[in-house]
Amino acid sequence: MNLALVLATLRQRFTSPIRIFIVLLFGWMPMLPILLAPSAGFAALGDCYFIALALAAGMIGQDLSSGILQLLLARPVTRAQYVFSRWGAVAAGTFLITVLQTLAAALIMALRGAPVQWDQAALFLANNALLALGTAAVMALLSSLAAGLGDLGLLFLVFISAQVLEKLGMLKSWEWLARGAGELSRGLKPELDLAPFFHGGPVAWFAVVSYLSTVTLCLGLAVMVMNRRELSYASSGN
């Protein structure tokens, strides 16, 4: 991972007006339930999925379409470092927003006289950290395949296709198709509930393996796609 690339990605994301608007929309609108019912706890905040999408969209594809990627890779930066740096920056930016969101919610609870359950806050942050890492990995793969903001189009296409195939499998009683399409749909939003690790209880190891395999596979495929991509350095100065 390249620190300069991570910082450049964060600066790029947090200076984009449309991204800031989306982040504010999905990051601070959930504060309304906390304001109205502070005893509801941090679960009322939802998750960081759409915040992660807002920061991840075009994380690689925009560099492909603008020609910036050729300039970046002309420096002593490997393609794997580039992918991991973009992934890490998006996940870190999403988590930073989630931390600010959690602190703001805790402040509202304290001002309204509701008890702040810090163990619940820790679980909320841990779950969202994993969701941020997983979503950024999926978007890294999709963004390596499509220029510009085409990764959002691919995400929507895969989601709709998975939903149609799942319904078809259920209609035809094809369990293998319904289950496979369901796993594909869930794979677009890799998340893992860490409640059993925080509060005890049986751990769903299949969910743990599924999450880790999804993140690893997406990042590995993204690096492979980038390593096989032909870039024209001669055209980068036009």
C-alpha cells in the first residue's frame, strides 16, 4: 500500500461536491431517529454501505478514462500497490465518516439524557469497518473492469441479474440456482456480524469464511485484471 496514493485518494474523494452531498445525505439523515428517540441506540444509524459506494464509485475507472493511471504507474508504484491503496483509502474514508457519525450520535444521546452504550458503539463501528472493507473490495474489482463510473452500472446489473435468477430458481424449484444467485447478491455487500464475538454465542464460521473469501477474491481479481490491462503511455500526454 502506498501512503501517498491513499492520501491523494482521500483528498480527491472529500473535495468532490457530489460525493460530499451523498455522504451527508446518507451519513447524517439517520441522525433523525437518534434525535427523536435517543434511547434507540446506535442500531438506528443503519450501516455505511451507501457511504462506501459514494466514495468507491470510479475508484479505478475514472483514472482509466482520464489517463491519470498511466502517469501514476509510470512512477515506482506497482499495479497491486495501486489497487490496494485505492481500496484502503476508500475503506478508511468510510470508516472515518462512521466514527464521526457515531460520536455525533453519542453526543445527541448524552445531551438528551439517554445512556450511551459504548459496547454497542464498538460493535457498530466494528461491523461497519468490515462492511467498508468488503464494499471497497467489490468496487475495486468492478472499477477495474469498467471505465469512469461504469462500476456502479455493473453493480446494478449484477444485482438485478442475481435477483431475477433467484426468483427463477424459486419458481422452477431449482435450489442450486436460487442459492447461487442469493450468494451472488449477498456477495455484492460483504458484511459480517461480530455480535457473537462481542457478546458470546455460536459463531457462524460459514459467514466468516464467506466474507474473507469474497474480499480476498475481489482484491485478487482486481489486481489480476490490472496486471493484464494494456495501457498506452504514449497517449497520456494528449
